[in-house]
Amino acid sequence: MMKPFYQDDSTIIYCGKAEDILPSLRGESFDLAITSPPYNMGLVPGSNGRGMYRPGASNKAGRFREGYGKHSDALPQDEYDKWQRGILGELWRTTRLGIFYNHRPRVEHGQLRVPLSFDYGIPLRQIIIWDRGTGIDVNLRHFCTRQEWIMLFAKPDFKLIDHSASGMGDVWRLGMEYKETGHPAPFPLSLPTRAISATGARSVIDPFMGSGSTLVAAQNLGIQAVGIEVNEEYCEMAVARLSQAPLAFE
């Protein structure tokens, strides 16, 4: 097992690739996984109706043209899907209750592409709609996309803490993260906070930690967390955020 980038009484951060670190973790080490992987947005559909290309700097997707630090976010789709299925398989092995997996559908060449083509290798329990409150992909070929998906892969022991948690429903109107975290695409802190609170989880892992929103939510709720991130600059952002976050158990 590699040496942690950061460790305190409740949180561990590893700086490295998720596919290298996850296999070293014991089975069912965590109650939940909560994560949002790179979406492979470094490629956009060509205007001629064929092929996928890196967007130009002026393109609305141009902010993803260089990917996320060490990750290009521009893999051939089959390679990307295989990579993500492998990660999901490892998360399934290392969790006791299940996985909250944030991703999004997109329109390519006039057709809808759903994440991993609905082929995950593990049982999908439910799709929760994250209402971002604002639109992306604004054009005249289809309605503006205002949602992302939180796919719940649940094991037999998965259970919400009470009927009130169930009553939150499968549409989460969380908006976007407007607080500057240093990461180009963070999900709102309320997303992992809600997932943890609704399940009563006491430990969580995020293999695509980014600036550490899942870890900050875990710290605020007083539970154990492990984060994995390939980019050292994002690991440093997460450590800084953890040092500023209020502790629920203080």
C-alpha cells in the first residue's frame, strides 16, 4: 500500500490512480462510495456528424480540452467505458452498502449516449436526478440539459435510515457548486452530505476525489473517509478545504 498523501484521525488521501490503489484495499472496507469520475468531455462530436474531436479553445466545451491535470479526459469511448467498469467493480468489492456514482448523459451526433451504455457489470438500483438549476449544451437540436444523474448501485444490505430520507425523492434540486474550490467541475457539498445522511453511513470512499467535497462532507458529519486523486494540486486543495471545514464532533 502506498504512503498516504495526507492522513488525520478520520481522513486519508492517496495521490495516485484509482485503478492502482483500489485493488490494495480490503473488501467491504467502507459503507459507501460517493464519486463523480471524469466524464470523457475532452472530446466533442464533429460538426460533420462523424468522429470525436478535441474542442477548440473558443468552444463551449473548451475548458475541458486539456482534461484534468494528468488525465486527458479524451479516451476512446470503449476504453473509457472499460476503465469505468473496472473502477465500479472495485468499488463494489470494497463497499458494504453501495455506490453513488455521479455521471451525465450527452447527445452525440443526434443520439443520446448514456453513461457506459447502461452496461455497468453491477446491479443498478435507481437513477436519482440531480437538478443543477441551470442549463448546459444549449442548442436547437435538443432541449437544454439541466440534469445530471446520480446512479445508485445498491447491495442487499443497503437501506435508508427512515421514511423521511426516502421522502426526499429521486429528484435532488441541489443547484451547482458556486463556491470556488479550485476544481473546474466540483459537485455541490450538499450532494455527498445528503447521500451520507440518508444512509447513516459511517465510512466513505471517493476514488475521484477532486478538490475533496466528499471528504469535507464526511468530516462535517464526523465519519471516516478515504479519497484518491491522481493530481497532486487537487490533493493539496482538498487538504486546505479540510483544514477550514467545521468539525461536527467539536
